[in-house]
Amino acid sequence: MLKKVSLSNSMPELLYIFPLLLLFLDSYQIFSIPLTWIGNGLLFIIFVFTSLKNKIKLNQITLILILTSLSPTLINTSNIDVELSYIFLRIFSFTAFVYILYITFNLNNHIDILTALNKVYLVISIFSIYTFVSQIFNFYEPYRNRPGTGILGFDVQSNFWISSSHRMVGTFREPIFLVSLLFPAFLVLHYKFGVRTYFYFLSGVVFGLTKSEFALLLVVLFFITDIFINKFDKGVLYFFIVFLITFFAPIKECDISPSNLECPQYTVDESKDLNSGLERNSDTTEDFEFNINKLNSLQFEDRERSDIVSFTSQFIKYGTGFGFQNTNSLYTEYLSTEVERENYLVNRTSPKYLTIQYLAKSFGTGRYFLLYEDINLQNNFLFNFFSIGPLYGILVFLLVLGFLNHNFKNGLKILLVLISISLASFEDLLPVFGLYLGLMFKMESHEDK
């Protein structure tokens, strides 16, 4: 009898674990459908049944806000050349985000959700550390079968850095994606769940090894916030120290594991005499070192941040509310102006040196992909601000102001979670983001002090 009761009590927790686990598997897909999409869809379905079971219905104000927010997208649907599936996914993601946020906020008990989130978080963290080690030493790692984030759409996921420290990607396609989804979960578990010391050690290692500037910014903000609200404890100190050590420690894959399959290899021809062999070895070594130095001298500048700032400063004066399907197109059109000008001049003049001196190189900026493919505005707040309009910015501002006014310390926690989501590289307001915010918005009785 006791076993039946125990199993019955654990069922809700098990229901949440499966979709949460899937939505963190960003690197994988099945039948060309990303597992993270399946996870978000299942999470929405579970919350539909949860709302029916608890008799929770959306109020009229929430429905009006959803329709008003989607109106720019729905109005501009007939004037675009975008696949309907793309628009549907954007609309579903936003609707599910609001719905899950509302249902979570109105639930009386969150212990099953928090327990499930904690278990999934720990599993993903441990597995991410394993993948980090396996990539360095060529251990077995499940095949990453989802295309990377390259502009062509079929790029191989990158998890090798020859001239810089190896970076944690875990179950995600890029380090910044890991930070974007896992760090808000870390904040929710830290503020709403009784986590133990090993939780902070694991988190410090995972976020530190991403070597992401976004992670560094969020960790500093988190550290300052916890000191300010007088919630600073040993766990936070351990987390901060471990993060700094792993973040700044140089971990070059080819230095640690020179036999790695992806590292450059060179051999010495022993069939020649000793002097000839030594000379050849010296020449080969010099060539190898020269190539490595050339690679080290390359500076892969992150143009995305400056592009986003430039686009925002230019288009903010033209208004917002372009719709989910138009924002990325406008962003790409803005960035492609210089490339189009260069392309026009090349086609008109066609100088001979272009076919000789630059035979194997792109001319000018080399960003010709902007001419035939839209790129994403990888900033959650700005994408939704330009897509939905001023209403989105006003709602976010009023939410923060309201919670800060009601309980300042709790409002700071919510603000930190909102910042981590708003700066995320995922443009959509994902259903799991609604879960995070719903858990944070629900103030417990012991917090209202």
C-alpha cells in the first residue's frame, strides 16, 4: 500500500522530468525534428492537463494581451515570403510561454516541478562535463545530429578550438545556448529550492568552462545581487570561486591531448639518413609552428553585438511591431547594405585583379550570405520588442516595477531572471522561460517580509 502511495505521489514529478530533459537536448533531433521542440510541446500539453485538473482558466486580460501582442504578426502574414510553419512555431512558442507562465503562477504547489527541474539540471550538468572530457580525449559521445547554427543551415556543430581554450557545449549546439537555457534554471533552483553544496560546484564548472562572456556577466550580476539581498552563503562563494578558476584557466585541447584526431599531425621521414632526417624534421616543425602562429594571430571578432546595437539605434526611431516574421528580414537587410554596394561595384567594374589576387578569397567584407539568407537577431528582448512593439517593453517594465515595489528583495531576484532571459541568444519566448518566470513570480509566504 505504501509503495502505491509513493508511486502515485511521484508520477507528477516524472511527467515533468521527460519534457524538461528533452528541451535541454539542443544538439539532437529525430526525423529532422529537434528534441528541444518536442520537449517544449510536451511541456505545454502537460500544463494544459494541469490547468484542467486544477480548474485554472486564462482571464480576459491575459487573452487580450496575447491577441494584442500577436496582432503585428497576424496582420502582416499576407505580405511576406516566409514559410507558414516558421510563423506557426513563433506564434506557438509565444502563446505557450504566456500560458505556462500564467498556469504556473496560479498553481498552489510547485514542489514537483522544482524537484523535476533540479534532477534534470544535475543530469545535464554531469553529462555536459563528461562530453567536455570526451571531446578532449576522444571518448565516446552521442552523435550530434542536429545542424549547427551556420548560415547555410546544414553546418556541422563546432566543438573544437585549435588556438584557444576548449569550451563547454554540453548538450547544446553552442556555449551561449547552454548559458541561455541553464543559467535561468540555476537562478530558479537557487532562490526557490533547497539545493546542496555539490549543486554550486557543478554549476561553477559548467558555466566557467563555457568561456562565455555572457556567463561572466550573469555570474557577476548574480554575485552582486546575492550580496545586496543578504542571501550570500558558502554555496554561492564556492560557485563564484570555481567559476572564475574554470573560466580563466587555459585548457587547450591539443596541448592536453596531442593525439586528438582533430589536432594537426606531422611525421618525420626516418628512411633518410640522420642529418637529412633532422633537417626535414626541423623544417616541418618550423612550418607547423608558423601555421599555428598564423592561426593564433587571427582575431575572430564578434560582430553580432555591434551589429545588434547598430541596428537598434537606427530602427528604434522608425517604430516597432514588425511581426515575428519580419524582424530578422529587416535586420538582415540592414546589415547587407554594405555588401550589396560592394557586389554592385564588382559587377559593374569587374577588375582583373579580383580573378587573380583574390582568386580564393572573398572580396570586401566577405559576408555574401547576407544577400540570400536571413540571419537571426540573437537577443531575446530586442527581437520581441521589435516584433511585438512598445507594448512588450511596457509590460516588462511594469512587471519589474510592480515586483520591486511590492517586495524589493524578491523583485531583484525576478529582475535578475528577466535579465538572463532578455539577453539570451534564443529569440523566442520559449515555454520553459514561462515556467522559470512563473516559479519566480509566485512569492511564498515566508518571502513576503
